[in-house]
Amino acid sequence: MTESTPYISETVFSDSLIPSLVIFSGGTACNLMVNILQDITTDVNYVIGLSDNGGSTSEILRVLGGPGIGDIRSRLVRLIKVKKGDHEKAAIKNILSYRLPVEGNEMDIKNEWLEVVEGTHKLWQGISQEKKEAIRGFLVHFQTEILKRARKKFDFRNGSIGNFFLTGARLFLGSLESAIFIFAAITGISESSKVIPIINTNHCVAIAAELDNGSIITGQCEISHPSQEPQNSPSNVDNTYEHLNSPTKTSNPTNIVKKSNLIFDKSNVVSLNRRICRIYYINEYGQEIFPSVNSTVLNGLLTKSTLIYSIGSLYTSIMPCLILRGIGKEIAESTTLKYKILTLNGSNDRETDKFTALDFITAIVDGCNSSLKFDGFWPKEYPANKYITHLIYLDNSLVKVGVPEIEKLGIECIKVKGTLQDGQPVFTEGILYDVLHELIR
């Protein structure tokens, strides 16, 4: 086991030694790491799943369909770097980060959205006319698509302007990756920092979890943080898989998510009674499907120097990125990935109740090995240290870390000093920066 040093002095990299990273992550939890990674290098591929179906993404899926873009938007907004005195970029970040009220008169909330669309909202102050119209144009397109489906009565509560912008751009351009490019270009995100959807698609992406008693939970929110909405709320999947140009719904497929996920509380969820055995992708009928991984993701695994499995939800953020064809093979056989680092959560959540560090490692290894079956007859499974070379964990972690048994797998354990936030052990930016900087420089 290695102890992290308390301070690592600043190192200037030559161009040939600048680290390059691939990070598998979700949305909110990984935001802590974004500033750290960007200070180490801007050459980062942020690989993110598309199964998010909570918050305003829930309404977008219900009314317009398409992939879940909430985690994509969260990462893009976090990557907007505002320098001191750059008031325009600060204003752009503010409007794309803004959420409409969760509570209040429904008509008042809708009217505030219309102020944004019409360009009269105070959030537009400080943004130049050309950039304002570039952003507003895609918001107008989003509103137009909503009006085409007025019978579905879009609920604007808790609506994310960034989600609306990305969706408007995707619908207009016909491509999620093009929409991400437009977002990054307008906001000045470094070209070497890329946000990459794990699947390149314009259609809905849904996951299911099989528990160790054989029962199935469908939908990311139901697995991770079930909504507290009343049962008579609008169904989240009623039109999730409907083609965007279909004038009417002609079939009534099994509802994958039974209730709206517009409003949810991640801090107050009940643990699962059973352990999750596996995560898999499903279609609108709940049948298992096998989507193809985005080729840009595979290219990153073949060219970058470091892979990081982020803190966050193991089964709804990380695992959906690992079970696709080609992922396990490229991670295990990459000749450029020198470091493959698991940053361990400081505590367990609903998905990983009573998990140890070894359980996290086993889940990741099993997920990566399961992806090998899609390459035809693959006569072997790779050992754990082909997927993970280092484990970084907190000294005050509530997740049990059995260092000797983990090191027997060929994985180096690095303990770092943690702090408490809302009573839970968490990483601090400075200390995590130090250990990552020292390790991968």
C-alpha cells in the first residue's frame, strides 16, 4: 500500500510528456474531479452514458424522445472555464446552468421559460447579440418541437435551459455529437477536452438491473433514486421510443418506467434489498439489446495514457460504459494505457449497499469481461489488473478496503486523507490533485 504525499510541487510538462486521459463517469459526482483533471491536462475524453431519465430529462424523453442528455449537459457546463473579468462567458454559463423553479404556479414557470425563448429574460444580459441569437435559435427550435406535441403538455418545472439547448440543437442538426460540438464551440470549451456519449445515437437508451434473486428493475432512476412523484404523474416512457415524426402513437408497449422522474431526491432513498448481479440495455418492451459502442470511445482507449473510473454511481454511471462490445478488450490490450485507476467512493449508496472495495473491483472486472462475449469465441477472461492497476481510497472511507487481498490481484492501493461533507467521507480537490498529478505525470 502506498501513502499519498501531502504536497506535490508544480511540474511543467514537455509536450511529449503531457498526460492524456479517458474517464468513465456520470454527471454530478464526477464534477469534483473535472477541475482537478483540467489542471493536470486538458487532453481528456469524458465518456458518459445516455441512460439518464431523471429531472427535466424525464420530460424531454416523455415528450420528444431521444437519448438522456442530463449528464452530458452537466459535464459540458462544468468544463466552461470563466476567467476573471470575462463577464460574457460568465453570463453564458449562467443561462446554460439555469433551472426553472421546481415549485410555484405552473403558468408563471411557463411564462418565465417564454421570457428566455423570446430573449427578454434578465439572464441574457451581458451576452453579445450574435451569441445570444445562436443560443436562442436552438431554444426556439426546442419550443417549436414542444408545440408540435402540445397534446402531451410538457411540464417546465425544474427545466434545465442547458438540456433544452442541447435537445434543440440535436433535433435541428440530427446528431447528438454535433449538438455537443455546438455547445462546446459557443462556450469556448478547450478543443482537447471532449465529452463523448458512450453510444452514438439519436434514440432513447434505457438500462435494467438484474438482482441476485432474479427480479428486474428497469430505468436508471428506478435503480438509483426512485422518484417520489405521485403514481398519477405522466408516464416517463409513454412516448420515449416513439419516432420523432410519428403523428400518433400506434402501439402501447410495456412501460419501462412506471412514473415520472421529474422530481426526485437523491439524499433520501431506500437501499435495495438484494444485490445487483448485472446491468444491461433494454428496448421499449423490456427485452435485452446490444447497442454498439461509440467508435470515438474505443479510439481513446487506444491512444490515451491513463484511464480513470470516476467516483459516482457504480451501476448506473460506470457499468453501462463497460458492458458494450469492444470495451473490455481495448482496455485490457491497450498498449498506451499505463495507468488504470479506480477512485473509490467514500461511502456506499442504494446501488452498492454493504459493498467492499473488492466488490467494486469485482463488478468492474466482471462487466469488462462480459463485453468479451460479443467478439465471438473469446476463450479467456482477463485478470483484474488488466482493467485496474491502482485503487485510490480515503483514509476515513466507510467502504471497507482489504488492502492485502486487493494487492494480491496486482492492484496497487493508494490511501489519501479524506474530509467530511454532510457527514459523509469525500475527497478534497487539493489532495486528489496531488496524488493523481504525482501518479500520472
